[in-house]
Amino acid sequence: MQQQEKVTILAHIHHILYELGLKPADPGMFYTAYAILTAHHHPELLQDVSCALYPVVAEHYDTDVSVVESSIEHAVDQIHRTHTNALSALLEQPATDIPHVDAFLSAVVAQL
């Protein structure tokens, strides 16, 4: 993948997350964005986010897998609490419950 393409996709991901209410200062914003970028290029990692995707993100940021997991879960929870209508539109169904992380990430990847 060329660097310019990666930057363009990442900017689009940041825009989607911003529209869902996440800001750069929010815990998990960058972990979530990188997880989406990685899943966009390797969708098979969405089959088991805990064992496949989180370790890739953790390695990229030189942190622990549990930090990545809790930060992304917090980001999804925050979106659910503050922007339920936008989340429902993304998921194409009512977001009455907090979606599983893999469902959320898959929905964003599908928007790319």
C-alpha cells in the first residue's frame, strides 16, 4: 500500500470516528482508528479481534493488548452513550445495546 493511500484512508477513518463523537483526546481514538485501518487491509483479523487484531494494534503502539482492548471498548461505549442515532445509522439497525467491538469495527470498515 502506498503511503498516500494509507493517509487518505486514515483521514477518512478519523472523519467517521469524529462524526460518531470521538475526539483525538478520547481514550481509544487512535487505537480504534488503527484497528479499523488494519482490518480494512486484513479483514480476516476481524474473525477474532482479541487474539488477532488487538495484538497487531498493541505492537504498533508498543503497548499491552489489554490496554488496546479496554481503550477500544471504552470508545465504542462512549459512542453508544453519546451518539446513539449515528451509531444506529452506521450499524443499519437500532443500537439499543452496546455493539460488540467486532460488529462496530466491521461496520466502519464497510464504510471505507
